[in-house]
Amino acid sequence: MRKISLVFLLALLTLSFPQFANAKVKLPAIVSSNMVLQRNTTIKIWGWADPNEKITIKPSWLKSTIPVQADTEGNWMIDVKTTDSKDQQTIAIKSKTSDIFLENILFGEVWLCSGQSNMEMTLNGFLGQPTYGSADAIAKSNNPNLRLFNVTKFKGSKTPLKDVEKYSPWQQASPETVKNFSAVAYFYGSQLQVILDVPVGIIQSSWGGSCVEAWISNEVMSSFQKIEIKEEDIALKAKSIPTVLFNSMLNPLIPYTIKGMLWYQGESNRDAPEKYKKLFPAMVQDWRDRWKIGDFPIYYTQIAPYSYEGNGSLLADKNSAFIREAQYQCLDLISNSGIAITLDIGTKDCIHPPKKKEVADRLLYNALNKTYNYKTVDYAGPVFDSMETKDGGLNLKFKNAENGVYAYDTLEGFEIAGSDKVFYQAKAKILDRKTVLVSSDKVPNPTAVRYAWDNWVVGTLFNTNLLPAPSFRTDNWTDAQKATSN
């Protein structure tokens, strides 16, 4: 009887204290066969095992085996140098209880793509909302040198997770794998792969309707507001609760080495542009601090025009031009960053523009010029620089327009005001192919100009590479008005 009790007690101890059991080595979901590792750098490989477990790791591109020992909590991590070889690689991981073999690994360029629904929108599109060019892109997508990893929406978490709970593992690009992958991320990655002629890995982690606060860690968000989510039902509104998407969809990816990140988000923060100017740079710094690979590049998309509650308001919480302005101003607040302007490709009655390739192109131009040193690739449209009074109007000069400015047809979307701060629709024309003269018979002494300063507009001003100018204003008024009749 005593013998049976002793066996029962030992079994109970094993269940209660799993560290006494021989657990197999476990890797995070993102470290697997078919992955792309950032080339020519030092990457990290990590996982979990029994406390103090001894592990050996043999990358195929290194001559020697790397020994590592798990700490007292079972965590382990090593640094490994990669090369620029285009050959397929393997990694063998062994311990007393495990024999893991990762194969079909490539060295290349790894980019993280995140944000809300316009980043999440797939090549297949959403219900009744297409992605232009998707059929052709899907048909031509088979590419063994483009690999995709997708953190899929499942639920948020109140605390940082060690691993993602729902995902599509690293897979080669093919018609089957790309159709439900982010269109912006796919168009970006597929073109980058061809241009650089190296493998490319794209990690996609986004959630439609999410606010920027949801993607920031508790430690950083707590410096802006008190975080109380213990009693929140995050299953119902994870996208709107601070920190919960960082915890479940971002933290488990760290420290997988990336080259840079793409970000497409802002619609859900449009009613608080000044706050966004603080939160977005804080999020970027938060991620950079945690990755510990320096100020990696971030290229992000300015939200496109859309009707929202309608046009006509000059209030920041009603007019998305203010969040577009805040996003553009973040260029000066975030080092090593770039922006894709989408003023010409919005859709009035759909918040998800179908021209996702154009978005990806403009992000790509930023990366090629700034990250990959293709300095002849233009990435920025005209930006307001200065103005002077001329012929009863205002003469506007622009940066990023060395070869002049251009309009497909008539310039539209300009408004002009005098000292009364009342804006009237204005005529605009290009002079000497470099400057824009804006005037209105109703404003004989103009002092300020606004361009595309509304929820729904269609951008009409470009440079000669057909990159659009962002919406802008020459004033900083908070009490401006629109004329009741123009």
C-alpha cells in the first residue's frame, strides 16, 4: 500500500512541477523551416526547454556547433551571424530530449508589415471591395524566393505573450498562399525581391480598425495614460484597447531580426491628431528599443481621403486633413522614416482604396532610395515650401519638385483666406512649370492657402514623376471657417 502511495506521490509531483519532466525544446512559431533570415547581420535564434537544459545548434553555413544552455526558467537564446549566400540553409537543434531539423531556409531581406484594415486587406479584397490587379498578381505569384508569415487575428492579450497563438507559418509565395495575404505587403515584397534579386521575407501582423494605442506596450502607454484592462472583455474590442495587440501580435515576434517595417494605420485615430503625433513616434521608439537592432527604417502610409461624416468642417475631430497633417509631421519626429502619400487614390464611399499596388509602390520607392541606396529613385512628391503675394493672389513654391510640378488637368482643391480667416474656393494655375498661383475674386488681400483640406478630396498636384503632393495649409489657425457660399 505504501509503495502505491509513493508512486502516486511521484506522479503528482511531476504534474505539479513540470520542470522535473523532460520537455522537448520548443521554438517560437516564427523560427521554422522555410523562413527567411536577415542576410549579412547577426540574428537571434531562441526558444524554450527544461531549466538548465543543454542544447547544441548547428547552422549549415557555420563550421562549428554552437552550444547553449537554458536558464533557470527554461529560456534560451543565441546570436548567429548570417551571410549573403543564396543557397538553401538548414539548422539542426539537439538536446537530450529533442532533435529538430529546420530546412529550406534562405538569407535575404525581412520586412514587418503592420497596421489596421488597409494593411490587412488581402489580394482577394474584402466583401464587395476589390483589390485592383489582384487576379494578375495572384496568377503570377509563384516565387520560391518570396516567403510569407502571417500573424492572423485571433484575440488580444492582457499580458505580453511569448508566442503567437494563431498564424500561417512561413510559406513560399504561390497563388494559394498570397490570395489571403496583405495586398500592400505582397506587392511591396514581390517587387523588392525582383529589384534586389535576393530572397525576401514578409511578416504580416495587422488588425482592421485598430488604434495605435493597441500596438504600444504597457510600459510606454502608461506614460500617456493610466492603463486598466484587468476587467476589460478584450475579446469584444481588442482593437480599441491599449497594449493588447502589442501583447498578442507583436511581442511574440521580437527579437526576430528584421530589416525594417511598413505601417498603414491612422483612420482610427483621426479624431485626435495632436495625440497621434505623440503616440505614433512613441510606438516606433518602443518597438526599436525592444528589437535592439538600432533605428531600423519605418515607411508608413498617409491615410487616403474618404467622406467619413461628410465634408465642410474645419474642426480637427471632423476633418481627416488634420490627421494627414499629423502623419506628415511625424517625418520630423521619427528618424529614418518615410511616407507614402495617397491623396490621389482614395475612394469617396469606401475607406479601403482598391489601389493597393500604388500604395506599395510609393513605400517601395522610399525603401529603395533611403535603405538600399537607389538614389535615382524619386520617392517624394511636391511639398509646400514658401509663398509670396503676387497679382492679387499667392504664389506658392515647392520642395521635391526640381523638374517642376504637374497637373493632369485643372488644379483643384485650393482654398484661400484673408485676415478674417474665412476660406473660399480658389483658382489655381501652374506658372513657369514650377510654382502655383492661387487667387480668388472674393479675397483681394489673401494671407493663407489650404490645399486638399477636407475629408474627401482628389489630389491634383504632382511632380513630374507623378508622385502627389500631400494636403497642406500655410496657417495654424484653430478658428478658421469655410465661406457659406463660394
